[in-house]
Amino acid sequence: MSKTIAMMQPYLFPYLGYFQLIAASDLFVLGDDLQYVKEGWINRNRILVGGEPKFITFPLKKDCHTLNINQRHMCDNIQDELSRIIRTISLSYSRAPFAKTVLPWLEQVLRYPQSNLARYAENALRETCDYLHITTPVIRASDLTLPPPIDHQDRVIQTMKVLGGKTYVNPIGGRSLYCFDYFMSHGMQLRFHRIDTIEYKQLKQPFVANLSIIDVLMLNSVEQIRQMLSRFSLLES
């Protein structure tokens, strides 16, 4: 049974720390049945455009704001929007050292024929993990058929029990959402992931941190990125 488990919403091309979290886990759970958050990080992220951080956004169909991520869909003209996104990335990173390798791969991932937001993001995450040789198994929370949770903390506890988890790892930004003693009362440990200060040569200075993994891929080799994957801390309190 798995021991260390992490769980996050399926984000589209998230920052490096997201992939550190996957690589540091024995099992990673995609929270595809969590509620979609407008103007969050699920269907948008930042890249460098003209040396400045700019959002690239994957437009969705207009729908009820209470729907879950796996109930949302891409807009009807998503192929046109993808062409625009690909053009923006291509122009912005045309001089990047690994553009010739990354751009064809990235376009193939972006053109994945799936309108469901959760499935589309899941495929992009899996493809990126394969590209970076991250072998952690990834599963969907919606496949676990868990009972309705009392709150976010109980949802994690339920997931851990079903999967046999002993240690739950959460990004450090969520410290206020979880209680160490509560996890201990269920025989589990709680840890918080904190990415180290990581800088690499970007196309222009000053360095902009925590951009989309697209920026990292364009400017670093797979070997360099794999070294970055281990540059984090797991905090116990």
C-alpha cells in the first residue's frame, strides 16, 4: 500500500513545485471532482512574453460556477484559441535553448482531442511527467467513490484511508487548512512541501520565479530539471 500521498487539483502546465510534489509522493491523487475555481490556476498559468510574466488562459464554456472541474469543458472554438496560445509561446521562446525540442512536443500535448477540462489537464500532466521521467502513479479522486466529506480535511483523511496512506504532503500555502494533531489522531503524518529558491537563466533579467513549467522546459535540459525536482523541503510543523 502507498505510504506518502499528495493530492492537488489538475492544473494546466503548473509551476515546478507541482511536479516536485508528484515526484516526492508514492501516489498522487488528482482532485478532479473538486469545485472549479474561477481565475485560479486550473486553466491558466504564466509564461514570459517579452521578458514580462503574462497569463496564458485556456477558455472554457460558460457554465454554472458551482460545477466541479470534471464537469467543465473547453470553449467551442478551443482549436482557434490553442493556435493563438501556441503562436504566443512560439514567439516568446523562439530563442530558448530547448525550443526546437519542446515546441513540437508541447503542440502535440496542446492539441490533445479532449474537451473535458479535467481530462485535458490530466493528459498534459501525465505527458509532462513522462517527459521528465517522473514515474509516480497518478489516479483520479473521482474514481475512489468516496462518501461526501464533512470538510476539506476530512476529504483528505478519507482518501488516505482508502489508499492506505501514512503521510500526507500538501503545498505550504495550505498550512492554515490542516491540523497536525487531527492527522495524528487518525494515525497519519502531515507534511508541507516548500520549494527551494531556484533560479535559472531566463531570456531576460531579472529572474521571474514560479512561472509555468513551460518556461522551465524551454530553458533547461531534462537532466537539469530532474536535479531541480529534488530541491525542496518537507516541513513537519
